[in-house]
Amino acid sequence: MNDATIGIIGGSGLYQMEGLNVLEERKVETPFGDPSDSYVIGEIDGVRVAFLSRHGRGHRLTPSELNYRANLFGFKLLGVHTILSASAVGSMKLEYAPTDIVFPHQFIDRTRHRPDTFFGDGIVAHVAFGDPICTGVSSTMSAVARDLGARVHEGGVYLCMEGPQFSTRAESNLYRSWGVDVIGMTNLQEAKLAREAEICYATMALVTDYDCWHETHEDVNVETILAYLAKNAETAQKILRNTIVPAASRARDCACPNALQYAIITQQSAISARVKRDLAPIIGKYVS
């Protein structure tokens, strides 16, 4: 398929984004099961876009229940080469205030229960992940955010926790001692799978709270998160909308398009026909 070039992962509200001409909703079948929802395929300024509601419309799925493999495989099937992700995060530093926007470049993994690779089942690959974010796309998106007047922080470390509970105070203070900038529950698995699928990936982290480490702010709760997300929603939509064209047209001179070139170490003769068939959208240019 080649139905879209830009993928967007986020919450509700994109359907009403100015300039988005919705063409169809598409259910996609993958070898890993069903994605979170149907993909909304539309067009903005001549660029085909595929949008996926990360938690499903109505926010039905916890971070641990998300089928990250199906979500990312679905984007690959649709022809997407770049994904723009948006999500709520807690701030681990005083200078990152609620409604600020952070474009992290690094991750720390504190999850426990999530499949986060397309490989296994008779095929082994080890992709380089030292720089997990496509900095070209991240820089493009952060420049758009600054132009729109957002308070932006570029770079930094996103700690991905399991959830769905928020941190204990002891955990929050431990993560601060590690130099973590923001904390969230979803973006690391997306970044890992995007790299294996040779898709450029960047995330826009919308700060909604100070987790529970801050002595004078109330502990994080859903009511606070939703209030700050509502404040950020219009700006976030504008950032995504204005990033689509430059992200689609940028030269992909990063390492992302060739991430698997030397990563697959299983001999081709040892890979089953079924695995070759199922993973063809990802490994097809390297394994016949």
C-alpha cells in the first residue's frame, strides 16, 4: 500500500483540525493482531496523512494494553515513512512547567509487560538505538512549535513507566536523581518499533503536571492532566498541522530508512516462509 506518507499518533481532536480533508477510515489487519482503532486517512496541503488514536476512540486501552506492534505495522502497511507522535507527560524539572512542550531525544525504559519488537519466532535482529528519536523530524517539529509561540524545550530524557498508576514519591525522586526530564507511559515502544520498521519517529511531549515530586504543587491526577491538555490542544493541533508538509518533503538523510541493513543476523535459509511472508513489509528489501 501507499495510502499515506505521514502518520500521526495522538488523542481525539485531530478530526476537526483545520485543513484536514478526511477521505476514509481504514481497518488494517496485521500479523500481530488489531491496532488500537481504524486509521483515519486524510489529506493536508496535498500530503496524505494517516491518523491513529493511540488509546482508541473513547480512550479504551491502558498503556500496557496497547498493541504497539499492530499500531506501527499498520502504519508501515499504509506506506507511512514518518510518524509524528503527541502525548501527555509529567515534568521532572522545575523549568518544565505545565503547558510547556518538550521534544525529547532519549528514553529510559521502566516498562515490564510489553512486546516491543517485530522479531523473534525464528528471526533475530538488533537495530541500533543509541539515538532513538529521528532528530531531523524532531527539529522540524520543534521549529514549528517555536514559530507558533509555544514554550519549547528541545532534547532531554523521557522515562517510560509501566502505569497505569502514576509514580510513587520515592520513584519520582529517584528518576529526578537520574536527570530525567519528563515521564510518560507510551512513547518508548513506538520509537523502538518505528526504528525496526525504518520509519522516522519523533514525539511532542505535552507537559501537564509535575508528577508528585514537587512540594508545593498537588500530586498528579487525571483532572489536572485533562485541564492542561485542553489548554494545549489547539496549539498541539497547529504544530502537527504545520509540520506535515516539511516532514513529508524533507530529505531522509538520517539512519532511519536503513536501520535494518545490517541488523538481521539470522541466515536467510533458517527463516521460515511464514515469517518471511508476515514480515515482508518490514524485511522484504533484505530477505527474499
